[in-house]
Amino acid sequence: MFEFLTEKFEDIFYRIRNRGKLSPGDLDEAMREIRLALLEADVNFKVVKEFIGKIKIRALGQDILESLSPSQQVIKIVNEEIISILGGGISDVSFAPRPPTIFMLAGLQGTGKTTATIKLANFIRNKYGRKVSVIAADIYRPAASLQLSDLAKQINIEVYSKKDKKPLEIIIEGIDFLKKSGSDVIIIDTAGRLHIDPEMMHELKDIKRNVRPHQVLLVLDAMTGQEAVNIAKTFNDDIEFDGIILTKLDSDTRGGAALSINHVIKKPVRFISTGEKTDEFDIFHADRIASRILGMGDVLTFIEKAEKVIDEKKAKEIEKKILANELNFVDFVDQMKSIRKMGSIEKIISMLPIKNKTKMFSNINIDDSQLNRIEAIINSMTDEEKVKPYIINGSRKKRIAAGSGTAVSDVNKLLKQFSMAQQTMKQFSKFGKGFSLPF
Amino acid sequence: MERLIKSINLIWNKFRRNNEGFWEELEEQFILNDVSAATTSMIIGDVRNHASMENINDIEKIKELIKDRVKKILMPVPPVPGDNGMNLLQGLKPSVWMLVGVNGTGKTSTVAKLANLYKNNGKSVLLTAADTFRAAAYEQINHYAELLGLPVVHHQRFSDPGAVVYDSIEKAVAKNIDLVLVDTAGRMHTSYNLMEELKKIKKVILKKLNREPDEILMVIDSTTGQNAKAQVSIFHNALGLSGIILTKTDGTSKGGIIITIKNELKIPVKFITSGEKLENIAFFDPQKFTDMLFPSG
């Protein structure tokens, strides 16, 4: 989800980062690109305008052009702003002190209310162990209540539906009925309606006034365009909802609608729905999504972590050694350890600002057990062997393999990789740029 | 459907002395209507160049230039003289149309509206319930079939949609039906397996009919934003779309996405729908659509 915005940001900052220092022109270019990326992500035009304005003011105010890592500063600012728009903090589900807790779902036609009703019911039941039931109050769309009943039956959830009655009557009767059957949580599925349809909106207002649900949730298609803000605003004016269920996030939508709504009407996204299966549903985590939008998961954490674990002096020493072709296993294991301090390889990759990383790394099986094996092999070497790998002969290999619980072929493989790495690094250093970690 | 540009006159008056502001605000209006940034800047750029080359400074003339540019994009290539859409059925019998799209765009309602439209024009129509996935999808289409007094071919839920289509065409041939409408399950364009399933349905039609489906129409919800382009381009790559049906135009979204789709992907809109009633469907008319976007005055 949110892949597009992610890619765009990755592009922009990858370019800036490679250039090192930012010029005022760069900053303008970055802002233009961010603007375009956000617009193409369906972030509302007015929100984009404000967003860019804010970032620019903050960026200029902090003299980022003079700072050593201007691009990181910009990233930091953009990241913070997106999080502040998406509304930080994780929102858990809260229940009424006296059951049943009543949820009501509303939204335009085709946003996925019926599916979301079932998914929410399933989610609350499985996660909080409550007895959940649903009410089918969509009397307009042909077979809508049948759809809800079918889905409910599939996952063993009680459903209340009635023919030839008005939605309000169905709901009131339903709550009464389900209360008696011991439901802790009741979720009401309403008919899809246009926010500009006065009659239908009146019906919804009427239901809300009479039923007083504890949580009213707007179901919003994540692929909605610029109108998302107006749609949400009208619903909010009429029935003041508490939060949003963002659906169809399994598409490659850029998801800007969520950002806009948060910014304009300050109502949080509470849940996300991400597929055809009933369990493809979760609580929305603003911080996680923000870092996804930035596409750097967590470039900031990554940079901070890298700075903490990589010793400048040591890096210089290693550079010298590489130039002199003296790199050995002691250094190798040292470097490996410091990188691994940042977390699992998978996690490190997820933090890297690399384009299409999922595609890039999908074929490469870098798992931590492999690294563990490498470390074990090196640890089974004598100090002399670590410094002078070329003395490792057949009998030494056997010993190392036995000591590290690996096979001789594993030892051979590592030695071969190491000598290849030495060659590569030597070639790099020949360009006169020296060797530095690639980030 | 509302007009695209609130009022060019208003913007013009606001920026009478400042051309830059006028073009910028015009650009904003396009983007606010979900026209992509690329297509917007192409339209504005073209009109601006044209205006400056011919030294046009009159608001009415500039408005005409904008309208013409948009209309040129929306016009089918080549335009069919006197086309009222009924010629879509002038090929071999039965004409087989597939309706496809992501979830919740209104495929089933649109099938019902098309069926009603052609039935009222004296054509025999057969409905095909090829959405065997969604709960109660058959009951929904069957409801419409009963309402319209039309036959519908269906199998059990979760059965192979290809088999439903096979049976449907066989029945249509036997009964000399004019139009077979195939309602497929909504699916995300990002789901590889489900897109492959659609290709399979298309193959079944090809095999049974000895030609491709006569129309493969993608149903697009007019509230959709920029993602519409990704949707259409992936469905088009998989199936080769013949056109778009724009739905829910009675909402507040103006359907600017179809300008992007036609401009960048060259796929024309064939129908628009605008309400919950069966008769709320119309052949797409670029002239009317453009006039609606830019009302005079």
C-alpha cells in the first residue's frame, strides 16, 4: 500500500543524497517534486499547498543549507509533517462501560461497508474475545442483507435482518434482540448513500439520533480522489463520525485521501482493510504508514543507528587497510558486528532508501542464520588465520568447519567470497575516492 | 454531474492584470477535478501557447480554446458520424460484452442499466452472472433480471466463471439473442491471480464465439482519484479494453479522470451512469460533457 508516494520520495531523496549538499535550487526542486508526488497521490490540493508551505518555512528556518546533512534534515521535516497530519498515536478499540458497544458504519456506495462490517466483527471478536453480532440495515441495494447474512454465517457471527421494515425500525429491533442474546458488540451496516442526497442523509441522522451508537465510522475507499475531503466533511457535518475505515488498501493506491481528511477535519483513520479475506483488516498505525509514505521506513532511525554503531576512526583505518590490501577477517567480523547491531538484515533493508527494494531483494536470500554461520566460521579461526587468511589449508579448513559446526564447503565458500570482496574493494579504492560505507 | 471549472470568468476577473495567477488557478481547477498533473499541464500549456502566439486576450476566446482542447482529447478516434451508440450492436449475433472493474464501482447495477437500455430498444438481452465470488452477487443480478423480465445464466457460488460464460453463450446462440452481458466479479488490478481469471474468461468467449468479446468495458467510479489510471492501464494490458463506463456521476466528483484516461491511455468513454434508477444511463457525448464542464456565462 502507498507504494506510489513511497517510490516518489525515494527517487527525490536518493538524488539529493547522492549530491551531498543542497543548494537553494535543489530545495525548490525537491519541493516541486514533493508537491507533484502528493498531488498524484490524491492528497487534496489545498492540503498540499499548506504542507509544502510549512515544510519550506521550517526548512529555511533551520538553515538546513548550511548543515552537514541537508537532505536528511528535509527528510526529517517531511516525515514529521506527514506524521503530524496523519495524527500520531495508536488508536486502540474502546468499549462502552455497559455493553453492548454499538458501532455504525456509513459511506458512499461501493466503498465496502458490508465487507468492512464483517471484517470489523471478526477483528473485534478474535482480538478482544467479545461476542459480536451485526445488523443488516441496507434495505435499498438488492440482496445487500443477504450478502451480509452469507458472510456472517461463514464466520459464525449472529446477524439480524428483517424484510419490509424501515432501517431505523430494523436497527432498534435488532439491538433489542441481540442484547437479549448476549452480544457485547453490535455493528450496524447501513446502505451506501451520496453525501448530497438529503433524504438519505436525513435517514442516517435520524438513526444516529435515536440509536446513539458509541462509534460512527465512515467507510472510505482508499482510491478516492480530490473529493474525499468534501465527502468526509459533509458526512461529518451531518452525522459527526468518530473515525474512518480505509478500504481497498490492497490496491496500489497512493492513499492521499487519508492524509487530506486527517488534515482538514481532524478525524483519524482507525482501521484499514487490505484484501478479499475476512482477516485482512487491522488497526491503523499512523507512524507506520507515514514512514511507508516516505518510503524510507525509517531512514531517520537508520541514520541514527548507523551513526551510533559505526566508529569514524575505525572506518578510516579500514579504508587504509583496503588501500594497502591488508583487510582481514578481524576487520570483517568487526564491520559485520557493527552493522548487525542495527538489527536484523531484513529490518536494515526495510530501512534503506532504495528504490524497488522489495523487487531487488526478493531473489536474494539474506537471512540472519547465514550471517550467524559466517560469524561462527570466523570465530573458529585462530588469530593468525584471521589476519592471514591465505595460510588456511585443507587441514585448517577441516578444523574450522568442525569448530563452527559447518561443512568444509561452507568454509571454502566464505574464503572465496572474502577474497572476492577484497578484490572489489581494492578496485573501488583505485578510483581514489576511498572506501566508505554506502550510506 | 457538475461542471469542471467553477467559473473561468471569475478567475479571469480576479487576475485581470495578472496572467500568471489566472493560469495557475486554472491549473488548480483541473487538478481539483482529478485530472492528472501531466495532462493538466499539457492542456494549459497548449492553450497558453496558442493564446500567446495569436495574441488572444479575450476571456471568451480563451474559454473556447480550453473547451476545444478538452473536447479534442475526449473525441473518439476516428469520430463516428451520427453515432448514437446503438451501432455497438451491428456486428454478428450475439454481441458479447464483458464488464470488468475493481470492487464497488457499480458493475452489477450498470449491467442492469445496459440491459434496460437495449431491451427498450427492442433487443433481446441475456444476463450472465459471472461473479461467482461475492456473497449474494447472483441474488443481486437476479433481482434485476426479474425486474426487467430477462433471463440470467448462473452457476453455484464459487464455481468457475468461465463455465458460466460458456453456458451463457451457448444459450444465446440457441435462442438467437442479440446481446449477452457478462457481469464479472470486482477485483483489484493488483491481484495477479484474479487478473489471470479474467483473461481466462476472455479466452472462453473467444473459443466459443470464434471472435473476441465485442466489447470489454471497464467500469470506473467517478470518485476515483489518480489511481484510476493505474487501474485502467493494468486492465487494458490484461484484456485490451474497448471502452470505459463512468459511474456515479450524480455525486460531486466531476469525472476528470476520464480526461486523463483518454489522453494518456487512449481509451474512450462509452457510457455514463448517474443515479440509482435503471434508466440513469447515457451514451457518452464529448460535446455535451465538455459543455457541462465549462458552462457558458
